[in-house]
Amino acid sequence: MATHLHFDCFSGISGDMTLGALVDAGLPFKDLVRGLALLRIEGFRLTRKRVERGALTATKVDVLVEKGFRAPLTLAQIKRILLKSGLPPVVKEQSQAVFDVLAHAEGKAHGVEPSHVHFHEVGVIDSFVDVVGGVLGLHLLGVRRVTASAINVGSGTLMSAHGSLPVPGPAVAALAVGLPIYAGGPQRELATPTGVALVRTLATEFGCLPPMQVRRVGYGAGTADPAHWPNVLRVFVGEEPAAAGSVETIVELQTNIDDLNPQVYETVFDRVFAAGAVDATLAPVTMKKGRPGNVLSVLAPQEKVEAVLAVLFADTTALGVRTHEVQRRVLPRRFVPVQVHGHEVSIKVADSQPGRSKAAPEYEDCKRIAEQSGRPVKDILEEAMQVYRRTAGHAKKGKGSR
């Protein structure tokens, strides 16, 4: 099962808080130090210690700068350092992705192109190591899925290289577009550009703690220690619970219709399926002013959405279509051919769990045989299942006799 890590950003997130939380959750500190040595740059060292933050005990990891790299780095300089390093390719790629996100946000905040950004707040060596260390730490822990809570960005004002700024600062505000954020706790900056860029780049979902089998919990301390407030980042590390089937993201398209000739729906269904839809339904509803109508719902892969939309706008009276991504869990399936009256029928078989499955004959195959033979389609469906059960039974006996 894939290792899952969830960031609980109830007191924001920063680079040093991320390193501390990962170490607190079981990342061997020596492995982190050895991994960062692959950057092949000198002038820093890592330290760790146990600290109290409010009512919580946490790990504080600091990057101590001894020489060099005190001036801001450009995106090009950062890229060269990463490319020359001995880090695993995935760590290089993800670290670069974080800095690309940071450069875009800094550029937007200060009105310059990302390539011309000098990382005054995040480009000196300590924050550079925070970013790479955070990505490397997740890699060393074997994390394959990252999720995060809504981010507490704090409130009030902060001092920066550009003077006094409101919280969240311009870079964090730009990074937070599209993410769930809120302000709570002491009036101070709680989320830094480095921390938000890390979680924005690496997390695939934001929200409440999703179902997981928690193995370890870690607390990473921030530098600030406000009174009566636990300034820490909490992480939950574990595995996703075992479940039947795989999860896929798909787009649901819906429109309300009350003025379409019902005879047209058959053609609409045929054409949305031809356009790539995987499912379509029609449900009766009562619309405004008591008018009867229907909700037409279609499921389609992301790459087929435009083709399906074209059908809905061309073949129905819809003036608007709602679209949103949904997740669906799909059982692994296969097709088993059986012979019914000399004709082939495909049996769709889905494995619900080891040793258990469900099966159903393909209706179109049975309909074709019924039309050719003049027999009721329900009889063909039943006979196809009987043949499949006999075939599956023989297969199980054959395996047991080996």
C-alpha cells in the first residue's frame, strides 16, 4: 500500500516546520543530512532539538548558515545547483517544481517575470535547503500521496525586505489562489512562501483528514513561540485503507431540461457515448414554477469533455452545462467469452475482493442472438449466465486438482 502523508496546517506551514515534522514523524535525521550533502554545496549544517510550543512538544530543525549564499539566488542559479547535484531525479524535479511555483508567485507579487525574480525571502541557502529537504524527506519516507488541510495563514502585519506588509504577504496571497485558507490564532504571519509553495506543489487534495491507517504523527516547530499558542505543523503518516477497486477522477456534466421532445433523448444518449462518455442518466425533477423536467447527467474522462459538451449544446435545448470533477472507485474487470446456441456472448466479470466476483452478460450480445433466434432476450441472458457459471466452476476444480 502506498504511504500517505497529511499536512495539518492548523498553525500554518513553513520550510523549517516541514523538516521538523518529518523528522519527528520518523525520518532519520542522519539520512536527511546525508541526502542534502548530495547538493554538493558547502556553507551550511543542520541541527535538531526538542522544544515546547504551547502545550505541545515538537522537533525544531534549523539550517545554520556558516558561509556563502547569503545573497538572493535566481531561478537559473537554483536550477544549475539542482542539476549538478547527486539527488534522485524525482527529488530534483519536484524541488524545481516548487521553485517554479515560488518564482511565479514572487513575480506576480512584485510585477516581474519569473525568470527575473531574485528570491529575497526564500532564495538564500537556509530556505533553499528547506525546500529541497522537504521534498527529499518525503522521498526518504516513501510517501506517494500527499494531502493537506486548509492553511491557517495568520493575520496582522509582517516586516519584509519590502517594508511592512499585510498578512498574508503578497507572495503567500498569490500562492494561496485556489487553495482553502483562513486566519486564526495570534496576529502574525503563520504561513511562509516556502511552506505554502511546498504544500501547493506536492499535495493532491486539500480538506479534512482523509481515511488512512495512521502509523506515526509528527510535530515540527516554527521559530516563533507566541503565548498560549502551539506554533507547530502536524503531519500524519500512514497508509491508505485497503479498498476494492482503483480510484479515478472523472468529470460529471449536468443540465436541466424541460423543453426537449422526449423522443430526442435516444439520439442524445447514442451521441454522447460515441463522443466518449462512460455513463449517462436521465432523472425526472420538478423545476421552477412547477414545470416537470429532467436532469441529464453524463460522466466523461477529462479529455472527452469538450466533445461531450458539443453534443449536449448541439442536440439538446440546454443553454448551460454544469461540470465538476468527481472521483469514482472502479472494480478491476475482464471479459470472458461463452457460447450460447453457437453465438459468442461476452461476460463482464468484476473482482470485488480476492476469491469473490460478480458477473453479467453483455446485453447487446444477448439482444442480437434473441433477434436472430426469435427467443426472448431474458432467456438468452439467463442461459449465458448458466454457461458462464459452469465454465467458472470447471476452472476452479481444475486449479484445485493440480
